[in-house]
Amino acid sequence: SFSANYRSAPLFEEGKITGAIATFTENSARNDVRKASLEQSGKQFSDVSDQIDERLAMEKSLHHLASECHKLEGIFGQYPASMALLRGADFVFERINSNWDRRRSKFEYIGRAVNEVYPELIGSPIHQYLKHTYETGQTFTAQEMKFQLEKSPGIFEACYYNIRFTRIDDEAGQPYGVFCHVLDVTERALSQTKLMESQIDLIDTIESMSDAFFSVDKEWKILR
């Protein structure tokens, strides 16, 4: 396209108009420069707008992620069972919730291996169970597993736990650690043990007596 500026003026001779003079100034190049400048400005504005949109989207995603992490932290921290995340093949405590062994401070665990925190477990099968879960990815579960734990210096007590070990993988699908879900059932297990011992004592007492005894169920069937 062609663009120009036009300007004209009359010519006078002895007070009379005898002609006219006209000038043309081409400004196509100037317009092209202006157009290119506008296009460049528009592109820069568009780029800035895209960057703002991307930043807003990222901030929204980060806010959502922070919200989800806060929810998970609340669940992890307040869950009634004991939970811990052990890192690596040495099973180093990375995280524990508030119910994990209240006798000790959280800082006595973080960054320390299981065998370092619980030397009384060295030689017990628990390390093999952790290792098997870490290496194979197979979840390990146990009901009322018995441990002899040092409750105070030199004093050990029998404790019973329901245990579940689950492997955690990293973003590349490689083993990262083991998640431990542990429920203390010592009171229940000891109560059942005492009940069984009482039943055995009762049977021994009855069988040692000269009188005849028998037991029946609710349908009057003889059980013993």
C-alpha cells in the first residue's frame, strides 16, 4: 500500500492567483515502522499477559497443594494409631506422628535409624520384616506381635502391637522407605492372656476335685 502527506498553496502574481504549488511526502515507511512497533508492543503485552496467567495458575496450584498438605498433616498428626515414615534401607526416622512412643521427644527419633533408637530390637525379626517390605514391595501385617521394649533404663516390658509395613516409592518408582502403621493392643492382649490363664486355672481346679462337673452351652449341649 502507498501512503503520503499532501500539502498545497496558491501562487499569486500582481495580486491575482496564477497557479498553485503542491507537495507530496511519502510516509509508507513511517507507517510500516509504526505498524511494526505496534505489533511488537502487542506481542510484548501478550507475552506479559501470558506470564501473568501462568504465574496466577502456579500460585493457585501451590495454594491448593499447601491446603492438601495441611489436611494430610492434620490427619497424620492426629490419627489415633502410631505412624512413622522410615527412609532408606537403614530405616531412618523421617517423620512420626504424635502418638508414636510418647515417652520420648520427637527429636530423639528424626534422623536416627530404628536400631539406634531401639537397640533392644537388634536381632529380633522386625528388621527382616522391614527389609523384606523395602526390597519386595510386599506389605507386611501382623496381629498382636510381642516385643520386649525398654520402658525405663534397664526395665523391659512385654508390649503387643498390630503392625502394618507398606513400602513408599519415590517419583522415579524406586524404593524410598517404609510407612509404619502401629496400633498398641497391649492392654487387650494381656487381658486375653489373663482370661485364658484364669480358664486354665479353673479347669485344673475342677479336674482336681472329686465331684463331677460338666459345662453346657445355651442349647444345653454338653461342652465339657
